[in-house]
Amino acid sequence: MAIPGMTDDGIGSEQLVNAGDDDANWITHGRTYSEQRFSPLNAVNRENVSDLGLTWFADMDTARGQEATPLVIDGKLYLTTAWSKVKAFDAATGEPLWEFDPEVPGETGVKACCDVVNRGLATWGDRLFLGTLDGRLIALDRDTGSVEWETVTVDQEQSYTVTGAPRIIDGKVIIGNGGAEFGVRGYIAAYDADDGRELWRFYTVPGGDEDESSPEYLQAAAETWSGDVLGGENDIGGGGTVWDSMAYDPELDLLYFGVGNGSPWNRAYRSPGEDGTGEGDNLYLSSIVAVRPDTGEYVWHYQTTPGETWDYTATQHIILADMEIEGEQRQVLMQAPKNGFFYVLDRATGEFISGEAYTTMNWATGIDENGRPIENPETRIDKTGAPALVMPGPLGGHNWHPMAYHPGENLVYIPAFEAGMLYVPEEDWKPDRARGFNIGFDLGAGDLPPDLGIRREVVKTLKGSLVAWDPVAQEAKWSVEHPGPWNGGLLATGGGLVFQGTAGSEFNAYDASNGEKLWSFDAQTGVVAPPITYTVNGEQYVAVLAGWGGAYALSVDGGLINDLAPVQNISRLLVFKIGGEAELPEMPELAALPLDPPPSRANASVIAAGGESYARYCAVCHAPAAVGSTVLPDLRRSGTLSNAQSWMAVVHDGLLKDNGMAGFEGSLTREQIDAIREYVIFRANQDKVMEPAPEADQVARR
Ligand code: CA
């Protein structure tokens, strides 16, 4: 309900700094600047959570990944959905109040590595702030949803996207961007909440033209890169995008953010040494960076993965907390980035305090006393021609799904997983920054054979768990196994509960102290977003956005996830309270659609060439080896396979660009595009033979 101390000017620094004391509302992404995602609310607790019931729900008008954290302000709930749309509801009744569609051009979808998702809003004054997939920052009137201003934060000619939630510090709206798989140079920037003017911009990697007039931190970074592939004609971007996590300490006045992977991934191409292998730490890739929010001035950094080459972003959720370590009270920053180590740093100085593996890894055996990983040389695959199966793979040991920290238990809850990848360096790789994945590895090399049994066995090796991590002892206190990876973000509460959705279409409550499952709701769809909790008129609600999607959901065979029935995308906000009695409509059946491709008649070299292009340009959205997810169209079942002209109209000309399928004219020739068709026909015939007739794969795909 009403925000404490709020004046006619609306939400300001006082409200944001003190958000932890205001348990009725949820006014910033991680609930507080410390991003703990812990609410003291305890009306829903261990004793009564079994009576938690759905009280209202709202269907979304998109059927893509739903990753947003809603905000709740004075009895109203605001959220973002796929394609950067915004919706407002009465938080108690679910009555829709307004909605806003920024009309992101559909073809922007081709620039998104990981689905057309959006993770949420920020608020300041009487406005809401939204970053859109096509790189705009938009200020909306919180009461009506009307646009107050909008500004473009990226070069829209390049493959930048914005999926993260802005944060606001003292009237400055902070937002980064994504796109490091495609060839961009990462940065984070601040904009005036009044009018959208850019106030500062902090580049995370050198631009190739550093001199004495450049900021010192960039001059220092330039020393850690080799070759001359930054800037100029053959610019490969460098990467280091800041696409998700931020946290703020108002006392130290430090803004923290996580920096992403290199562009391309393969360091041999990004920062080539004299012998053709990669060289240098490549600052500030895969780093946690602290800056002054007022000016963007560099203060400190800690690099989790020097010379990263495995897509090991450090953009994962950052949590700030104070705790006693070895008899000393420490101000710490915690992160479980993709590389599989759980880090505890001193957030005043960036000093490394401790780090241990929270998931299975083989790329490093530990961290030395200087905070540098001790690498396994066999997994240093940026030397071209030496493939390796590396754990974790590019999905990480933990991805964007937010963790939560329970101060009473002193535990961090990690939505962790195990999913390695075979990294096969691509020979003679050349960048194409216009379209397609630019990583310098052959994404098709790890494709699974057309054998259902083998595929099932491989998918079963991908594991997911909820890990309760003791950050002082640096060990798991307990963990809960899930049937597969890509489970939801977390919420911890004063009621002794941890809430999490799962890839297996459950929304669960666990005992925060021992992981006992106390309550479960059938969500009908995979839940990846983190829940929130709030009160209206003193009554506690728990809300979560459901809807299967995101990077893993697009890449995995939709019929094999967790060895369960196919997980549908049903995008819907679910809101619960004690005694709630609402019921979801019956789950729609997935209509059967036959796998009925035309015969494969192309010769092997055409199919092989098509497969190479497919891996680079198509696999990221339509799944490796065209196995078909449940989120995007399964190309093996496409009617255009038998019609070369229709295929060309879609893939070359962009006939369906407004639906999210851009044309590839300029990046692929007509001949290459037809070879991709022949490859998909070949693959569809392989899978038709291997599929037993009425198996789970015989389902419609969107
Ligand atoms: Ca990445």
C-alpha cells in the first residue's frame, strides 16, 4: 500500500534507499538496491502455506519466454511481458488498468540470442521506465501508461538488444544492453529520468583507438587485448555487454554491474596472439565492475574469467549483504556467474574473499589466493583445432534467473544447473556482424545423432537444482534436484519460505532452512521468472509470471525436456493468497501435427553446406539440428519445406519479419538459403524414421 514518506513528487531516493523497510510494496527490480529478493512478510509461512491458493490470474498476449519481475506500488502491479510490452493491474483483484505496446519491429527478434524477453521495469517520481528489445528507453506515466519520453540507447544498425530491467539512482536511469553473440561493443549508460538525456556512458571493452586522452580504465583494458581486431574495418565488437545484473550500495555510493562474454567467444579470433592462439585477459569481459553512479567513474573491478572463451558471462544476479567472516564483519558482494564459482567479494574494494564451485565444472580446479581461476589447460579451447567438452557450457552453471538471500538463514538460494557443451573451434572463421551467431565455434559440431534413445539419454544428463548455499562456509547446506535445467528465479520470505517455479511446470514453496517441499501448484507451463510478494490492505500475495521460454527452451528438443511431456508456453501472471480459490482453465491439448517432409533428394555436399549455415544462422532460435522447441516453429514440420519459393520468400525476403522472422538477404545467398532448406528436409526425414508413431514428439509447434 502507500509508499512510506512519499510526497507529491512520487518515488524518490528516500523510498528506494529504504525499500527494505516497506514490505507492502516491491518498487525496484530486486526489491531493494541490495537485490536480496528477500521479503520480511510472514503472513504466508511454513505453517499455513498449504492453504495458499490462486486468487487471480491474467493471460498475456504473447507466447514467448516470460522473465519479468513485476513491480507493486500502492496496490497496483506493473509488469513487462515478451516483446517489451507493459501491463498494469489492480494488485488485489487483477482488474486490468492499462497496457502499453512499444511496437518493437518483429524483425528485431533476429538480434536476440535468447528469446524476445524482458525482465522488468524501474520507477521514479510518477513514472515507470522500460528498456525495449530494439534498444529504446521509454518513460511512461505510471497512472495511464502514456509515453512521457523515449530515447534510443543503441546504434540500431547493429545487433544490440535490451532485455534487462533499468535501475534508478538519484534520478538517473541506468541501462545496459545485450548482443555479444552477434558482434557488438558493450556498455552501460545513465539517462536523466526527467527527459532521457544521456548523462554518462561506460564502455566495458576498448574501442581500439585508446590514447592518453582516453579514460584510464580503458587504457588499462587496452593493454590486455592483442591484435588489431577492435575498431576499424574488421571490428568484431569485443562484447562485454551489460545485459542484466546491477546492485547499488547507497552508503558507499557504488553501482555494481556484471559484464558479459567476449565477442566472438573464441579468444583466438578476438584477441589473437602471435602463434594464432588467443592472448590476454581481455578486460573487462566477465567482470564485476563498481562505478560512481553520478558520473560513471571507474572505481574497481574483479574479473571472474580472465581471457574468457566459453561464453562465461558475469552478468548473473549480484547480491549485497553484510555478514561475519572469520570473526570480522564484512560488507560483501555475492555472485554465482556462469563459470560455476560462487564468489564473495569485499564490495568496498573489490577484494576477493572466497570462491568455491557451486556446480560441476572441469574448466578450472579452484581459485588461487589472488582470486584467479586455476585453469585446466585441456579446456582452453581458444586454440583453433582442439575441441573439448567443457563444464559448464554456455548456459552456465547458473544463468539470469535471480537468486535470493535469506538473512536469517544466511543462505543464498541458487537456481543452478549442469549442462556442458562440446566446443569445436571454427577454422578460418570470419565475422558477419549483420546477421547470425558470431562466436568462432562450430555450433553444429555437437549435434546429436538421429537416435531417439541417445537423445533422451543426453537430455537426461542436463540437470537442474535449487541449491541453498552458505556463503561463509562456501558450501551447499541443502539442495533439491529438479528433473532438468532452466528452473525459475527465487524469492525468500520472513515466513521461512523459498518460492521457485520449475521447467517441469510447477510453482513450489520450500522450507528455507532445509528444502522440504511444503506446497506445489500446477502452473501448466514452465516457470522461469522470479516470484514477488506484497500486501494490499494488509493481506499478503505471492505473484509469479509463468511462461516457458528463453535460451535453453529454444535450444532443447521440445519433446524431450526432462523426459516429461512437452512443456507448452502458456504465458500468464499467477497471483496467490491464503484461501485463494481461483482456478485455471483446463490446459489446452497440443494438437498433433505430423512429421511429413518431402523426400530428401539433395546431394550430400549441399546438405552439409546447408547444415553449416543452419548452425550459424538458424540454430539459436530454431534449435540445433532443427530438433524443434515448443516455443518457436519446428522447421521440420514447416509447410514451406516442399515449396522452395515460399521458403525463399520467408528466409531471404523476410515475408514473416513482422512475426519475428527476419529475412537473411545480404548475409546468405539464395543458394545458401536453399541449401538450408535441403538440410532441414534431410533432418526431418532422419527424425521421421526414428520417431515411433504416437510419441511425444507428434505435437504442434508454434
Ligand atoms: Ca552470451
